[in-house]
Amino acid sequence: MLVGWLVFAVLLVLVAALAWVGVRGVLAADQLRRALPIASSIQTAVLSGDSGTAATEAAELRTRADKAHALTSDPVWAVMAKTPWLGPNLRALGGVSASAASVTDNGLDAITSLAGKIGADSFKPKNGALDVAPLASAAPALAKANAAAQAAEKTAAGVSTHGVIGPLASAVTQYKDKIGEVSTFTDAASRAAALLPGMLGQSGPRSYLVLVLNNAELRSLGGIPGSVVHVTADQGKISLDSQYSGASFGPYDGPITKLADPTNQLFGEITGEYMQDVTLTPRFDQSAQLATAMWQQRFGQTVDGVITLDPVALKYILKATGPVTVGAGTPAQTELTSQNVVKSLLSDVYARFSVPADQDAFFDAASAAIFQKLASGDFEPQAMLGAFAQIGSEHRMNVWSSDAAQRKILAGTTLVGGPPNSAPGEQRFGVYLADGTGSKMDYYLHTQVQTGRLTCSKVGALYVVQVKLTNGLTAADAQKLPEYVTGGGAYGVAIGTIRTQVTTYGSPDVEFGSAFDSKGAAEPVKFVKDGDRSVAQYVVDLKPGQSSTVRLVFNPKKGKSGKIAADVTPQINPVSNSTGRFTCETVLK
């Protein structure tokens, strides 16, 4: 009888415990569900300078996050979280609750304190200058908020949804996405506040080269530098000092500075002999130093940094500024809009102007007009912030500074160029394209990159990077294009053919294995080691309408694995960049 009562007592305690954590779990999940929209509301209030709304929403967010954390951190919850079936669900809910409470307790006050002091308007020039003082004063608060957001995101990243029921797993994923958005925002804002005052000349004039890239002739970083603009920043005011065609720099008798051996092996000495080729390497720090050396050799001037932008980036900027007029009062007068700027600069210009110097002049004038519009501050600031966010996410802007402290702040962002760094649990590759036609045929190039893993019983787990290139031009249309676009048969490339050099950088955790075409035949590649990265390079010629598919296989180093992803050279036509499934039968024929 006593044993029976003991069993009954244990069961009663267990049922009570289940009921306890069940009710508290439902309440905690409800608090978190209601908290998610508030985070977006606070961000909007801060950017718009609405300090009252920011404070009210912050108080509610903190209350809900703290309640969720309290509901999921008592002793009974801790015990039940160790049980086999229920445990994963409780640990997941407790993990995101702890993450939410952490960011609200440690970083929320810093964020809301900025409402009314710094907002979207802080990034808009007034009277030709950007007031950098508010940004500098906001830097400590933004750094504190960012530290809290990054810590909360790291906590959330460690929450596993394995064994978690569907609705809760979906909620955990939503929270991870939201805290990821918050941490991205605070990281960008914190870095901007730390960088912009110094880069915009708060402590004295700073000079920069802005390389406007032409994606119609691809290079690893996006395109050839078609225009080289020298600008000066002083106390927030940016002045355009001079502008030259990229073609006017070089050739030099050998590289302007010594090239790194891997750069020389992969891309050749021309990387340092022509301004238009400095972006052959994906390592933007090398490109920037080559460009500054060429500028100094020609003008005897040192510069403090190098920035690149391409016409697709200009398209996003024009969405925020509205149209600009180029060549007003001349036969070449053109209104550039976000709808026509890419086509105008990368296709129509070659039909309108037969002389390359005239093409360059139009390209330069367009760049200058957009720069002046941007510097005037005649735009909606939130739209402009959105434009630059998109530019950064698509790797259409690179920034290098001669200042080591500024380079440290830039490190880890999308702005530094170079083979990509892998996030935790990820293996990220870099796929870079460069024109070999000696022309502007990449206006018609279409690119698809697919990455994935496969497991073969004989060889184990492998990574696959599949690159499909297509020449979207017809043979008939190729005959109608100007020789400047087709190349006219130079370099042994037939008219209408697109020759492309494809260079794939592996992550430091993989080694290149082999390459195959779409029929399973071996693809000849050049293999180079660039530091701790394996690099595979091949060249493909595409006649009008023709496609080429190559699958590159990489072997992970022992104990190294992760979700595969790839960064790809930004191009004119949208790049299809996806993950897929590969079988040994299709890859390893």
C-alpha cells in the first residue's frame, strides 16, 4: 500500500510539474509573440526622432521580455528541461527568452536615448555638408547597444530546434530572424558612427579615389574602373576635385607595386599595369593600394582611401534622389533615372558615341551629376539608407582606408571585399568572374550559381559549387553591335562570343578536389593556394545562345563542416544564387 501511495505521489508531482511548465510555457510564448513587432516599432521611432514613442515601446518590450524570461527560468522549468521529449522544447523557449531579456536589459536604454538626437536625417547633407558631430557623440551609445544585440544574437544562434514541435520551432526561427535584423541594424549604425566622422574630415581634410566600375566588362569586384574620381572631405563637406577615365592610367612597365604571388599566378601582371585591371583580384585591399600607387605616380598625391561603386548601385541611389540631367543644353543631354541608368551607361552609350573618349566623357559626366545630387542632400534620408543597405548587401560598394583603426572597424563588413568570411556553422565560397573578351559583352551574360553537399559511400561528404554561364545574345544581334562592344575578334575571341575567367575561392576549411562539366567529363582548371584558401580557376568561351555548366568539388578538412553558401561577383543581370541537392551519379561520373 505504501509503495502505491509513493507511486501516486510521484505521478501527482510529475503531472503538476507538467502543468506548471505547460502553463508558463504558453504564457512565455505569448509574451515573446507580442514583443516581436515592438522591436521594429522602436527602430522606426528612433530613426524618425520620436522619443516619446521610443520610450513607451521600450518599456513594454522590456516588460514582456523580462516576463518571458522569468516564466522560463524557475527551478521546476530547469529540471523538466532535462527530460528527453519535453526538454528540447523547454530549452528552446528558455533560450530565446534569455536572449530577449538580455538585449532589452543591456542595450535598450542606449538605443532609445538616441531618439531625437540622431536619426535618418543625421545621414543627410545640409548646405553641402554632413554634420558629423551628432554621429560622433552617438558612437558610445551605439557601441553599447550593438554589444548587447550581438550577444543576444549569439545566444539565439545557440538555440537548437532539433526535436522541437513545429509551431514552437517556427516561433524560434522568427525570433532568430528578428534579432538578426536588430543586430544588423545596430552593427551598421555603430560602425557608421565610429567611421564617418573621421572619414569625412572631422579632424582635418581627407582625400579619396572613387572608382566607378563598369560591369559590362567584368572583373572580380564587379567591373573595370571606368571612371576615377578624386574627392576631398573636410568637416563633413565632400568636394569633387577631378575626374579621369580609368583607361588613362597605364600601361606601366610592369606592376606599379609588387603583386602577391597568388595574385600574379591567378590574374597576371596586368593587374598592376592598368587601372582598369586592378579589380581583377577579389582582394580589394590589393586593388586599392594599386590604384593609390597609380594615382601617386601620375599626380604626386597620396590619398586616404579608395571606394568603388557600380552603375547598379547608382540605380539604387537614383531611386532615392530622383532623376538627374547629364549634358544639359548639348546634343548629348540625357535624363538618367533609376529605370534607365544601367542601360544608358552600359549599353546605349556605345551605340550613341563611336569614339571611346566620348563614351568615357559621358560616363564621367553621369557619375559627377549623380555625385552632386547626392552631396546636395536633395533626397529622402530613409530611402537613401535603404539604398545603401541594398548596395552593401549586393557587394556593389567596397571601401578601403589607409588608416589602420578604420580598417579594423570595416573588417567583417560587406564593404571590405576579398574572399568571404564564413559565419559560424557555415562554409562560404567566393565565385568571381572576369572578362576575357576585351570588350563590353558582359551586358549579355547570365549567371547561375548553385551550392550544395553530397555524401558518397566511397569518398564521404563533399561540397559542390556549380557555375552555369549563358550568353543571352543571338547571333543575328551580335552582328549589329558596335565593334567596341563585341571586341571585333581581338584576343582570338570570335564576334559574339563571351570569354569569361571563373575563379572560385574555397573557405579555409576545404581543399579543392576536382571539376566536371555537365556531362561528367573532367574540366581543366588551374589550382592555386592563396594563403589558407584553395582556388580553382578555368576559362569558358560562350557563343551566342550557348551555356556552360561546371561543377567544382571541394573536400572538407577533417572535422570541418557547415552549411554551404557563396558570394558572387555583382553583375548587370541578376545572379541566381541558390542551394541545391547533388548526387554522386550526376557529379562524379
